[in-house]
Amino acid sequence: MQELRGQDGHVAGPGAPRRFPDRVRLPMRLDPELLRRDLERLGRVSWTRHFVEQNYSGEWSVIALRAKVGAVHPIQMIYSDPTTRDYEDAPALAETPYFREVLAHFACPLRSVRLMRLAPGSCIKTHQDYDLDVENGMARFHVPIVTNAEVEFRLNDAPVPLTAGSAWYLRLSDPHSVTNRGTTDRVHLVIDAEANDWVRDGLSRGAAS
């Protein structure tokens, strides 16, 4: 069987023993309407096709909100390099005041931050983003901005109820896939962060709620 690389193209070894569930809804409230308004502010910004084309069919595209320091090429800007610690705000973030407010809730070192759009009729094939779990020191958070009832996100072959305005930690070192069978785009704010005590405390409280 052909190996599907991680979302950002790298392959790594198995993760450390797991302390947290594979999905945790964070204990924070976000405004779906303000999220949607900020997305509309970027109407003139070009989306970049995701470069790991073996992992999906249809249209999967990205806008960088935080990128590797010094990155100027669109592919460099949307790449969440697991070896890089130095990230800076991308120009698009300056146009989105509520996205900046949302990011300020995350009291942890932020690395890559991106908008990720899955068009109608598209799917992200089952794959694993190795090392993207808290036990390995990295956390990926998903904030759904726009979605529809026909979008299905599966993690460890079980659906995750990713409603607009919610915020989730997902252990994406495990197998996961996304299918958009609807007629509208699915767009998520995707945040990569270093796992510190704030992250671990938030996951503990979210898992217990």
C-alpha cells in the first residue's frame, strides 16, 4: 500500500505514550459570526493549493497567517516545518482583527497558523501527521469557521463534531481523514503550537468537561 505522508510531507517515528484523548474540545467560546467576517476580509487574498497532492482529491488550499521567518514564496509560507521554531505573522493576519484576538487566547508559543479550505466534493485521504501530539511537544488546534452538515472529519475512524466557533485539540499523529460532500466550502483556522503547561491544563479541563 502506498504510504501517505503527513499533511506537511514529513515522516517520523511513533509517538510517545498518550496522556490525553485523541480529541478534546477546548474550554473557550468563540464568535462564529466574527470568524466568518474576518474570513470575508480576505476575499482578495489568493489561496495556495496544498502541495502534498497525494493526500487528497479535489481542491484543498491554504492561506498563511503565520509563516516561517523570512518565507516569501507561497509554498514556503504555508509549510509548517517541524524543524523550525521561528515564525512571524504573515501580511494576511493584519487584516483580520478577530483572528488576532482568537490567537491571543492561546497562551503558548505559536508556530504555523493557517486557513485551510476544503472545497465541495473534495476529500483529504486517511493519513497521519507524525509528532503532532502533545506527548511529543506539539499541539495542533482546529477552529472551524465555515462548514456544512455534509462535512465529515474522522479521527481513528470516529467522527469529530467540528461545529463553527468551536476549538479543538486533535491528535493528528493518529489516522484521520476529511470529506466534504456538501455544496459549500469548509474552512478551518489551523494553529500549530508548542505544548506548554497552558496547553496541558486546557486539555485536562476540556477532557473533564
